[in-house]
Amino acid sequence: MEENIGRGRMLPPLPERMRPQNLEGYVGQTHLIGKGCILRNMIESGNLSSFILWGPPGVGKTTLSRIIAKSLGREFFTLSAVSAGVKDVRDVIDKARSGSIFSDGQSPILFIDEIHRFNKSQQDALLGAVEDGTVVLIGATTENPSFEVITPLLSRCQVFVLKSLEKPDLQRLLERAINEDEILRHRKIDVRETDALFRHSAGDARKLLNILEIVVGSFTGDKEVVIDNKTVTSCLQENIAIYDKGGEMHYDVISAFIKSVRGSDPNAAVYYLARMLDGGEDPLFIARRLCILAAEDVGLANPNALLLANSCFQIVHNIGMPEARIPLAEVTIYLASSAKSNSAYRAINEAMEMAKNTQTASVPLYLRNAPTKLMGELGYGDGYKYAHDYSGHFVDLEFMPEELAGHRFYQPDDNRQEDALRTRLESLWPKYYK
């Protein structure tokens, strides 16, 4: 009789079946929901204010939001920033303002998944309702809210950082699923190894449970399920033929994309760009990578690359997909086809390392500012030569601290743009650049 459980009706996937309904069943994030911690205190006191949950996929942002609403008996509205527009936001706010919801004197909760994908006008539409308490906003994001959430809205929300699940958390989830799920508890499951299972899960609870379901499903009938590293790897190779956002293949494709641009292969670069977009990667993530590539790998060989990459980021932010694929492709091809230099990257890395070890190096007196009379009397600023008063707007003056005098961090690379910079530096500083 037990083996027929689930037959004749469509069951939700294992992650949905195992979604906890209360804090006791929630795994991970003890720094927020442990006894005496900030979110636990907020829930227990009932004094709920708007906040944003920032963390990687599959760590329980949506689940935690639902648990909070259920624990406090609050009306719960949910929107996805991927599909919702300004009208959807206003419709929810109008519902929240209806008298029936406020009968108990508590503001409803509005949960917005992937809030970083809301544009400025969509976020602006939330401001008034959050400010006057019409709704308590809970936003979920995988991106740094400092970059993606407008300042007025961010200032009205606390930001809580959620962490990837650790091995003990994943172990607990695995055991719970095997022992408590309405399907799995009726199967004979022998867990012999978990290394591959946890590695491919990458701290993501949803991914762990999806992989577990795939592995169990590969053993037909009443056959004993054996979970070991070889079985997990084999099942994933057979079942995961798509771009695995957040997983191993995700990082492999990103790595290949970056190295193709750096290696000046526009064809491979645009192919991996297409792989990422087809797999559902956030286009803003790709645009940020292009900005980093423009600065780190193209650099001073083509300074316009950084301007173009930054413009691309703004365009992608404004227009979104699917049109964003075009400027992303344009800049990808441009960066891949450009001359390369990492001279600025090398220079700042060396300077940062030097700065760590020379924090007490004295700035020459003639370079110091003298905002007070006493500082002037002590010689601050004495001997400084104003470059614009000299021929060619240049004066031979030592700008380094005494112990670093003559040290060279920037070494021009061999390319047309930096050849011109080298020639100029050699004429200005022959003692350093010849």
C-alpha cells in the first residue's frame, strides 16, 4: 500500500515538498534566526520593519519570508521582479490599503523576489507605501543591494546577509528528506558517500534536494537506492544538460567567457555569452564582468573600452532582456578584439601590497596641506612647486615618501596607446623610465 503513495496525483518537486513551515524546521542562517539574534527578536516581538535578504540562490530567502508572515499572522503578497511591472506593484499596494486587511492593525508583508531586477520607476512606486507603513517590504536579492536598490528605498530597509549552507546544514537537510518526505521515506536509501552530492549542491538547499530526487529517480521500482560519489556524478551527467546557474557548469562557462575575451577570441567569447544568456544568467552580472575585463585586461591599451563597458552596463540596466543581448554582444566582441594590457592591474596590485607595509611612510612636507597657521609655521607646503607655472606644465619634484623615492609601479605594456605614454614618461622622468 505504501509503495502506491503519490501515484495517481501530481506531486510537487522535492524542494517544495520539504519547504519548512516554521523556524524550527528552517536550516541555516543561525546568525539571523538563532536565539537572541536580530530576525528572531523581530519575529518574537512582532515589531517587524522592512528589510532586504541578500544571499546566494537556494539559501532560503523566500522560505524565511513565508515563515515570518505565517508566524506573525500577516497577510502575504508576493511579486517577482522578473515579471511584475509598476501596475502590479500599485495593485498590491491598493489591496494592502483596503480596510479588511488592516482590521487587526498589522501591515501586510509584500515579498519581492529578485528585487535587484526592478528598475528605478518600479522601486519608486514602492517608496510611499513602505514609508507610511502600508506594507512591510521584504526584498530578496542575489546581488549587492547597494548597487541595485535605489538609495531612498535602501535607507528605509535593513539589509540582512544570508550565507551559503555549510556541510552540517546540508547533512541535516539530506537526513530530513530521506526520513520525512512522503515519497522518500518509503524507499530504502543507503547513503555511502556525500562528497559529490554536497560539492554539486554548492551550499544551495534547493539544488541538493533536486539532485537527491534525480538520483533516487534513477533507481526504478523498489530497488535499493545507493548514494555514492560515482552514482551522483553519473546521474548529473545524464540529467543536467542545461546551464546550471550557480553550480559548477555556471562557473565553468563564466571562466571560459572571461578567458576568451582576455585571449582575444571574439567568436568563443560571444558563444559563451550566448550560453550564459540562454541559461538565464542575470545580464547585469555579465555587464559587470565586462566592466572588470575592460579595466583589468584591456586597460590602457584601449581606454575607450572601459567607457564602452560602463555605457553597456547602464543600457542593460535600462532596457533589460531580450534586447540587452545586443549591447552585451557588441561590447563582448569589442573587448575581445581590442589590444590587451594589464599594466594598470599590475600597478595597483603592487602599490596596494607596498601600501600595506609602508603605512607609516611620511608624506614629504612640501606636499602636505597647511589649513592652519601652526601647520604653515611647521613648514607644511613649503617648497611645493605648482606644475602649471612651469614649461610643459611639468616640474621635476619627488612625490614619493623618502624611503620609496624612485620606485616604479607602472610599467607600460607594448601596445600603441602605451607606447605614447612610455615616450612621454621617458621624456619627463628619464631617471625612472630610461
